[in-house]
Amino acid sequence: MTRCKLSVNVNKIATIRNARGGHIPDLILAATRIESYGAHGITVHPRPDERHVRYDDVRELSKTVKTELNVEGYPSDDWMELVMSVKPTQATLVPDPPGVLTSNSGWDTIENQSYLSERISELKGAGIRTSIFVDTDLKHIEGAKMCGTERVELYTEPYAVGFQSNPAKAVKPFAAAAHLAGEIGLGVNAGHDLNLENLAFFASSIENLDEVSIGHALISDALYFGLENTVQMYLSKLS
């Protein structure tokens, strides 16, 4: 049994498909297989240029995913319209406007409180669980609570970088942020650059970790170990 859920981000599978055109690999089939191998959810992050997961992919996944569907993205009008139409289990608001390569920072939940509160209110009104992508700044954890979200997702690239030289030091601010989140009634997710090397230490150091979202590393590992085996390897790190 795992105390923390594993949601697999399938963006990279869509990237491979889009590089050649057509429907190979089959994103929907891959997501179905990932669920059958024990993952607790599927994550997608559609971007305006649809360079990997497309909006139509999200619509199709919403019909087939039987675990939890987590849709990440910048809460533009188009993204909100998509999410409100498919009603995933969770919507994760990420501060990456058009043009960025990948998510590389968390929200300033104080400066953007009005905007985030408005979007979160809409999502919660549709019965969608919400999460805000944040750094470990405790003020932004408190600000997330004021926005009305149910969860925060901790941006873990700084942990992954620091893990190489000093794991205990690297995880300390994340443990503090998660502790505060728990104290004020927020659930805790985490994601970005978590992998087979650093995941177990992170998960064991965070007292109330609800979910990790992992894509790039997991799909890359699947090239070496196979998709079913890789999902099981990541689940074992969360045991």
C-alpha cells in the first residue's frame, strides 16, 4: 500500500506521437495501461500551442480515465472552458503563460490572489478539486489558503537539484511548507523532476504528501524498463 498517490503525466507520450504525426503511440491506450499497472491517476498539461497533449486528447481522456484525471495549466479563458467542460477530478493552476518551455516557478499567491480566487471559485462550483502550483515560500502557502484552494502542489525542481549534494538540506523547506499546509487545512501534492533516485527520500520526508505527479522521468525510464515495470518501480518508492 502507498500512502501517497502516483499520478502519471502523459505529456511526453503525446510529444512522441506529435513528432511523427498520426496516432502512434496511442495516448488513450497508454493512459489505460498505466492505470491498469497501478497508477492512481493520469495528469495532462495542455498548452495553447498543443505541442504535446491537445485539447481533444483531454476530452477523450475524460471519457476513459477511471482513476483520477488531473488537468494542469495556466487558467486562461480557453483552459477554463476546457476544464469546465470535461470536469476532471482535479484542476492544477500553473503560472506558465504561453511561450514557456515548461513550468519553472510557483504562483505568487498574494499578488495574484484576486485572479486565483475567481478561477478557483468557478472550478469548485463545478465540483472540481483545485490545486495551486507553488514554491516553498510560506507566505505563498498561506496565500493559497486565502484563495480558497483545497491543495497546493509544491514545485520540486529545487529539491531535485539540491538532492545531488545534500538531500536533507534540499528537502527541509519542502517539509516545512507541507507542514504549514497541513496545519491550515491544505492537501499537499508535489511534482517536477522527481525520479527513481530522489522520490523515496522526498516522500518519506513529507509528513502529509497526498500525491506526486511524474511525467518526464517516468516515461523516460519506461524506455529502459518497460512501462508496466516502471510504474511498479515508482509505486515501490512511495511504499
